[in-house]
Amino acid sequence: MKAIVLDGQPGFDSLKLVERPMPQPRRQEVIVRVTATSLNYRDVEIARGTYHTVFPLPLVPLSDGVGEVVAIGEDVTRLKVGDRVCSTFWQRWVAGSFDMAEPAYQRGGPIDGMLAEYARLDEQAAVLAPAHLSDVEAASLPCAAVTAWHALLTEGALKPGETVLALGTGGVSLFALQFAASAGARVIVTSSSDDKIVRAKALGADAGVNYRQYPNWADEVLRLTDGLGVDHVIEVGGPESFAQSLRAVRRGGQINVIGYLGGTEGSINPLDIFRRQVRVRGIPVGSRASFEAMNRAIAVNRIRPVIDRSFPWTEVAAAMRYLESGAHFGKVVLEH
Ligand SMILES: NC(=O)c1ccc[n+]([C@@H]2O[C@H](COP(=O)([O-])OP(=O)(O)OC[C@H]3O[C@@H](n4cnc5c(N)ncnc54)[C@H](OP(=O)(O)O)[C@@H]3O)[C@@H](O)[C@H]2O)c1
């Protein structure tokens, strides 16, 4: 079978199409014919060698994919041939606390990812794809959507009428927008682009703030919330934007620390957290149980992921360059 591996020096040019032996299912494993995959910012960082963890190479990249089960190993009970399944990010985190997630079992680094014709998955590390979604839509779920769901619903216990602030209009933030809006919450987005704010409003956002135009965007968020601030922040900007997020969140509100798109340096006064009893929480994607709960909500509410652009899977380097440019709105996906 064909696969793309990252090998040699870091950089998108080190993504090479290679021939690999057809995988065979071992006990409690399934073989999936991959039909679509999706990119996350993490995949780009791993490929260019700037991710916070260095993985042994060669590596088949990408945590996220969907495909059809074409073979099952002994004692497989959860899945059958013909099922359409998504990979999960943490291969061992089925449910419960994050203690169950073993770092050595993350898909797309350190263990091989989905960027191949076929992938071998532990039957515990796959979920049925929502039936109403296309393959590229379903492929966009495992990392970005589960992260947004885990932050707002599993950990955040979001309630109707609360206000969610989603930073930017990338994969995680647009899923957060869609989940929050469908749960009856009010959503405010930030973006570098007025055009993207208009598109976010069409998806259900109530208001938007251009963070280029308003570098102190917390002032605008406070103005939009009668000076109170928001209940939940989807914080993907990192230390640089965290100070603004801390000003924009209400007393007792929650900040979900998810990404660091604006860099890894910045200063925070912890007393601002203490004085206003802000709950600050790191979000490490989520468990399979979160993924399954999310899929039920996606099915009932007929939510459709926002797909910005699709590339042939062998053109992954071009897709990564596109994601890196920041031109996208939602998810960048690959068709197999
Ligand atoms: N902890 C986890 O489990 C987890 C899971 C998934 C992702 N992440 C991290 O979360 C971040 C977002 O991931 P993603 O997949 O959604 O990325 P993405 O799809 O590439 O989204 C990037 C978008 O964020 C906005 N943005 C860029 N720089 C920003 C800044 N300095 N401040 C605020 N917004 C900014 C831009 O939106 P506009 O064009 O609208 O300005 C950009 O298009 C990444 O750092 C990623 O590594 C973490």
C-alpha cells in the first residue's frame, strides 16, 4: 500500500510517498481503508520540526482520519467489516480522567497516523462516524472538534444563556462556535478578518471583534457583555493573548488553555486569576467517551463541520503550507 512518511530533515519537503507492506490486524485490531484525513496545526508543527515534542522518524503523519473497516482481528467485538469509523487521538484514553491517556499512544506521533491508503487501529481507538456527514466532514472531527467539545461540554458544563468567546476562526474555534450555538449559548468570536467575522455570524456567532483592529480586544468583549465578561474562553492564542482573555472573562468564568498560535512568550499576573476566581484549565483533546457524546449531539443537531478546502492526500505539503498561511476558515482536509 501507499503511505506518506515524514523522514530525514524537518520540513514539508521531507514528506515522501512510499510503498509499505499492507497492515494485518492483530488481536482486537481493525484495518481501515482510509477515505479522508484532516490537518491540525499540530501536524504542521510536527512536519516542520517545531512541535514541543520530537518524535522518532520515519513517521506516518496525521491524527485525524475516517475510513471503512475492511478486516478485523481476533476478538474484535466493537466493530465489524463495513463500519465507517474515525480514528481517535489518544489511543488509550477511552473515558475517565486524563491519567488514562498514555503519551506514547498519540496517533500521528509518536505512533503512525492516518496519511496512508490503509491504517491499523486498536478497536478501542475508533468511533463510528456520524451517518449524515461526508467522509471529509467526518475526518475533521478527531482532534479539533473533540477538543472544543471536551472544553465546553465535558469539562465546562456549558449552559444555555452563557457566553462563549472563541479566538480566531480555525478548526477548534469554529467547532466551539457550532457546539455553543446549538447548546443555546451566545458566541463572540475574534478574528484578524472582518470577512471571516461575517462568515462566523452566518454560522451562529452573535458578535465579532477584529483583534488586528483592536489589539486590546478585551475592551470590546467587555463592551459587548455589559462590562461583565464571558463565561467560557476558547484560548488558542497562547501567553500573548492570555492577558486579554483574562480581562475578557467574567468573575468565576473559565479559560480553556488550548493553543499558542501567537507564540509561547508573554506575562501573566496570577493575582488576576486569584482575585476574580477564574478557572484556568489545560485541554488535551479529549477521551473517546467525549468523542462519542459529541457525535450524538452532532447527529441530533445535524451539525456539519466547516470545510474550507480539500486537497488530494498526496498533496499534503501544499495543504500544510495553506494551513500555515492562515487563509483558511474552518478545516483543511485531504481526500484519499
Ligand atoms: N490542546 C489541544 O488539545 C489542542 C487541540 C487542537 C488544537 N490545539 C491548538 O490550538 C490552536 C488552534 O488549532 P486549530 O487546529 O484550530 O488551528 P487553525 O485551524 O490553524 O486555526 C488558526 C486560526 O486561529 C487564529 N489565530 C491565529 N493567530 C492567532 C492569535 N495570535 N490569536 C488569536 N487567534 C489567532 C486565526 O484565525 P483568523 O484568521 O480568524 O484570525 C487562524 O486562522 C493551535 O495552537 C493548536 O496547536 C490544541
